[in-house]
Amino acid sequence: MSYDDPAAMLLDGALAGTGRRGGPTRATIYSRLETQIEEPRTRLTALVDTGMSLTALRAAARRGRLEATQRSDGQWLSTRRAVEQYMESRPRSG
């Protein structure tokens, strides 16, 4: 899916929750829109740091463990906050 309108991209990302009738609740939509407006999505390649490789982030996105969306050209987009939340949710080794 191509996004010519930034609002359409925001709505598409916000509508990926669950509510009583199978759709997202109103609170979920507003919460996600607020987050996405405050923190625009960027390519996963820009979100890679020493603690997590690009391959690992892509795998987490495919499995649905990292809040991310995939553009029609195959690029994965997410936010720094989503990556940090994913990193915190992972079990610590050692």
C-alpha cells in the first residue's frame, strides 16, 4: 500500500488494534495517533544500535513483537520508543 497522504499512514497504523467488534477501541486509536504524531516512524536501519541488529529487529517486526509497519516497497518503519519497549520486554541473558 502506498501512502501519498501522511494522515492515511497514521490512520492505517492506528487501526491495527482490537475492540468489541473486531476493530480498535476509540481510546486505542487516539493513543496511537498521538504517539505517531509526536514520534514519526523511521526506517529500522536508523533505529539499530549496539544492543540489537537490523536482522533481529526485522524478525521481531515480522513476528509482531515489535510495533512496526511495512511499506509497499518492503521497508520496515517503527519508532525509537517501540524499539526501546521491545528491548525492555526481552528476557535478559546472563
